[in-house]
Amino acid sequence: MNLLKVETVIDKIKDLDTYEDLSYYTIHLGFPLWRLFTHWVGIPYYLEKICGQTENILAAIEVTTEEILLYLAQSEKDMSYFYVCNNLLLTNSGLKINESVAYDILTFETRLPHEVIIDKQKIICAIVAFTLDTNRFNQWDFRQINSKEKFIYEITDYKLTKVKGIHFYPEGFMYDNKYYLYNIFINRKKINNFDRMPGVFKVLSDSLPLNEADFYLRLDERLSVPFSKADITDRVVAERFRGIQFNFNNTRLDNIKSIIVHGDLETFDKLLMVIKKDYDRDLEQEFWHIELEELPSVEDKVRDIVCVTFLHGKYYPNDKVFRHMDYIKNQYDYQDYCEKYKDLSNGNIKIDFYTTKECHYKIWCVENIEISEETWYKAVYISLGQVYRKLFNEIMENTLCNS
């Protein structure tokens, strides 16, 4: 076993003619590439070419899977790759191993069993991602950037292109059937949680008819991919927030069921709120089921179940009180949970997918008494995990500001 061969591979990846432009692209993504392995869906479009080139390099140097795993796991340049390699071992398609065995392999305590089979695309992508994450683009002299930019449309003296029909997203924009990442110097911060674009473009779009204006953007082709290949719904431009804004009885419910999702961009955990209209025949008035469910980002590894916190309340908007509240743990089969978490509108399992009654494990309940909005808020807040408390406050933002 020779780990120095892995360093040779990394040096050759950095010497590829595609590397510099790709390094420039990936630093504009806004997230480290090791995140690709938390929910593996295959090699992303922007890495396909360099992964193909890397496959040839690995074959020529005859580097083994074990050497790649050990080098990446033991590197002090980015400790996240220890967990990437651990993930690769636990999700291998051959001999199933537990975390203790995986740890021993990655710390030189035992050799990698021949029966462990790691998908070739994953291991290739891992060494490419590691190379890009640990050798990030850092040449920010505008004279150098200007000389490397690629333009295919007519430009002004300042290298701007007059554009029409732009569609803005949180992390990029669509133009001419291509998806461009925002230039790194554009502040992507939103004004409000529910905005679908950076604040500066929200202000311009709301205040000006941009299609009637002479609107110019810097269209560096190095930051573009075909729109059909853009992963807009997942990481690159993941919608952190979607759904209505909740403000107790001032909430506008146009549908029988409304869904709100807030996500943490660092951990990729989500908080789901589902509001469903119902009718109390005894009290002869409308009430709403209000459900909150923690949706943690779980590692893509072999496991049987996922257990999450679920809170349910019955809210009577006319009286501005709750008359029921309970605390539950929901258990899901792992594969069902992964589909639920992905939040795909065309999937067989939607994000509001409900577990079976036997896996809906109630722990406490209070009912048949008026519970104030403030008490409900406090009880929910203290029942949620730390990450989800922050997301809950974001959902309740307008309510808290007006209280």
C-alpha cells in the first residue's frame, strides 16, 4: 500500500486543463463538495468531465480503493472527508460492515476486506471533490479574472451583456436555457425568508419593470450549465423556505391543507409545518390541525428506521386558542423517510407522508382546556431540538414581531 500514489493523482487532477475553470465554478456554489455524499444522487453534471479524466489517471497509476479511502480519511486538510469515507464504507454494495469496523479500516487497525465493494463513481467523485475542496480557487486579482472569463454574447466595454427574460433563483439565474451561478461578489442574502431571489434583485424586480429597462449582467460561461442539467431543487439553488407565512388567526389559508418547509443551509435539516382545516361539530366552528415535524438530514447509509419529533395541536382561530396538544415520536422505514425528506412533488412519497398508527408513538397529550397561543408557542419551542427552534422562530417571524 502506497498513499503517496494518491498525492500523485491529486497533483495530476490539479494539472488538468479543466481544473482551473472548474475550481472557479465550484467556489461559486456556496457549499463544500463533501456535502454531495450526504445524499448521494450521482456525479453532478459539472463534475462529469473531470471525473472521466480522473478515472483514466487512477487506472494509469493503479491506485487502489483502500489507498484512496485511507488518504482522504487521514488528511488534516479537511476532516469532513473522514466521514465521507466512513459513509462510502457503510453504503458499499458488497460485504455489510458496521461503524466500528469502518472506523478500524480508516485508522489502519484492519485492512479493507476484498468483499467490500464501493461504487466506482463514488470513489472517483470523492477524490475529485477532495481535490477541489482542499485546493480552492483563490486568484482574485481582477486582471487575472478578466483574462480567463468566457463570453459568447455581445458585451459592452465593461463586459456586460444586455439581457431580457431573466428568471432569478436563490443561488443563480436562468438565461437562454442556461443556468448561471451568481457572481461571487453579488450578495445573495434575501430580504425576507420567503423571497426566491437575492435582496438586490428582489428590490429591482419589485420596483422596476426590468423587461422594459436596459438590464445588463456579466455572463461568464464558466459559471453556466445547461438549464436541463441544473440541480435547482437540491443544493445549488435549494429553496430554503417555501409555503405560506404563519401568523395564527391572521394566516390566510386558501386550501384545505397548507405546507410550510424551512431548512438549515448548514446542516440541511428541515422543519415541516402542515396546517389542515377541520370542523368541530360539537362547538360548531372551524379548527385547524397544526403539525410540526423535525426532518433531520440523515447520512446515506444502510439503516432500518428513522425516528423524528412530531407535535400536533388543534387551533380554533375564532377564539384564538388551542384545545388540544400532543407530543409524538414518528418512526419511518429508512427508504420511505429518504423519499419524504427529498420533498419531490412528483414522487410517490410526499414530504407530508404520514407514518403508520403503530409507528406514531404518543408520549404526552393535553386537551379539553383552552391553551393560549403563547403557551402553545413556548411548549413547541422547548420541545424542539436546537436547530429546529431556530427554524420554528423563522416560521413564526411575523407573529413574534407583532406580539
